[in-house]
Amino acid sequence: MKRRNGNSEHVVCVKNEGYRASLVVRRIYKVLPDAEAGKRGLVRVIDESGEDYLYPKKLFAVIEVPRTAKGMFSIAT
């Protein structure tokens, strides 16, 4: 999954087989950069626990969040 413009990337869960407790289908998740994970076909997302974990890329579709809505999807750190 490539970043489109250097801004934080978001994905929508399209499948949660094997991860039903951690991922909700049709829910939007924030992606954290992890080049090594990407090479292995994984993506690091902040899941339902509020922590970041690695999941198979095939469970997600990259979405473009409008600039005006980005604040709604921010995770406080």
C-alpha cells in the first residue's frame, strides 16, 4: 500500500476472517508506516484495541480521506 501524497493513510476493512475480534468490516483504520511489513504483504493498522498490529493487506482497501475530514480520523497520541 503506497502513500498517495505523503499524508497519513487510511484503509477500510473489507474482510475480517480470522480477525473478527480485532477488525470490523466497513470500518476505517489508520495505517502506520512500516516498510518491512509492506515487503511481507502486511499492513500496520491501529485496530479495535487501540494498539497497532500487523494484518494481511488483502483485508483492506486504501481510501482517500478528504482534508476537511482528516481531523475526525486522527488518533490522539
